[in-house]
Amino acid sequence: MKVEIRKILQKEKEQVVIECVEITPEIKDIRSYCLAKGKELSGVADECIFRFRLEDVYYFEAVDEKVFAYAKDKVYEVKMRLYEAEAAYRKYHFIRCSKSMVLNLMLLEGISPALNGRFLAHMKNGEKIIISRQYVPDLKQAVSLHP
């Protein structure tokens, strides 16, 4: 595959063009990755409102009817429901792993078996997240599709 980068003068004219013979799952992954880059969210941390990038979110977690986005150095409260985050960011490789969590497959290092049919998700920041039994098949399939 040939990869080419051209420098342009105006940020507004930046674009990524993918030329391919067939639209494969890998091509769709590249498209999703490009679209997620630079996508920003806002959330509250330390009583301040911050902007942060979606690609930096390891996972979303629902706790006491609030949803939090966990990035490398900060936790942000976001104003959305967990099912809304799951639906909105599915195309950016976020997937449900339990009733209270949606994780970013792009920041997943690996998975391993745990007790009672559950698995552990090993994230690139060193965290381990429990994957509920009912979500294991979907996560296994997603991991095998996104190496």
C-alpha cells in the first residue's frame, strides 16, 4: 500500500482521501480512526469545564446516574447517558463491556479469562476492567476484527 502525505497551507482544506479497490473492514477502520481524531467532548473536572479529545478516553462509566469519561490523567463528568455514549461512539470503536461501562477498543491492550465466564480487559494505561459474561462474545468478535 502506498502512503502519501502532502503539506497544505490552510487548515480548512485538510482532508484524508482513501483510494481503494474494495471497501474492506480494514478500510472502514481507517476511516473511523480518521474521523475520531480531533473529535472533542466537554466535561466537568475539579469544578471546571474542560474540552478533551475522544481518542484520549479509555472508557465511559456510569456511577450513581452520572457518566464519567476516564482519560489518562483526568476523570470528566459528561452530560450524557451511557447508552447515548455507546450509540454515539460505536463507530469510533467504543463497545459496551458491562452494564455500567463502554470501553475504547483503540486503547485496549488485550483480554484474558477471569472467573465465572467473565474476562478482563487490559487497557494501555495498565488498568484492568471486568467484562461481563453477556458482553464477552461481542468483545471477542470486535477484538478479532480490530487487531
